[in-house]
Amino acid sequence: LARHLYPDVVITPYSNGLMIRAGQYPDLTPLPGSVPESYFAINQLIRPIRVIPREGHSLHFYGEGHFNSTSTLAWYARYDRGPLQVTPLRGNHPALVSGIWQTDSLPGQQYFFAQGATAFDVEGAETGTTVWHLIREAANMWE
């Protein structure tokens, strides 16, 4: 995230990951129309690695008004703005999904980029100008 665009966002590393905080005291239930833009930016950042609940999973099962599978998915997606765009991918940017990618700049060649790995620019191209297209999602290069 660009620090100058979202000064209220603090990203703190710890031994097993990152803690991401928006604002001094994040609001879990902001009113429509009052959601800080940083909430949408953080959502876009972590959306590719968001857990996909399996059948029967929910945020909690206990007490009045608990979550079910449908309401859990809705809660996770509450800051989504349309479908996740994973392709095209530009050089010098991280892949949002692991998979086999190709570029018109290298005809007949395919490359595996793991989720989060930075795509490269072809030799001689300006930084960020090589355009990659996802052929298929894959967990590794042998899939």
C-alpha cells in the first residue's frame, strides 16, 4: 500500500505474519457511505489470500444471530468492489494467484509465478511494461 495514500494504515510484522490495522480503533461495522477508503485498499491487498470457508464453516456458531456459511461469505466480501482481477499482470508486480503465465513478448514460452512472486519484464523492456496473461491456475510448475 502506498503510505502517502493511506496514512492511517499500519502494517506490523510479527514472528508468524503481519498485523494490518486501519485507523487507531478499526470499526468492524461502519455505516454504508462512511467506510474509509483504506478498508477497501486493505481488502484488495489481502483478497487473493482470503480463506475460502468450506461447507459448514463460519465465523462463529454460538449465540443469537450467529453466522452461517452464507453470512460468513458475505462478511468476508463486504469490502469487495466487483470480481477480483488477476490478469493481466504487469512486470514488476506481484501475481495475485499461482499459475502458468505467458506474454506476447516471449512467444511459445510459459512461466510459473507463485502467488506473491514478482513478474519479470523481458530483457530490454521498461520496468512494468511486460504484460502477462494467466493460462491456468496451478500450485506449482508441474501441475
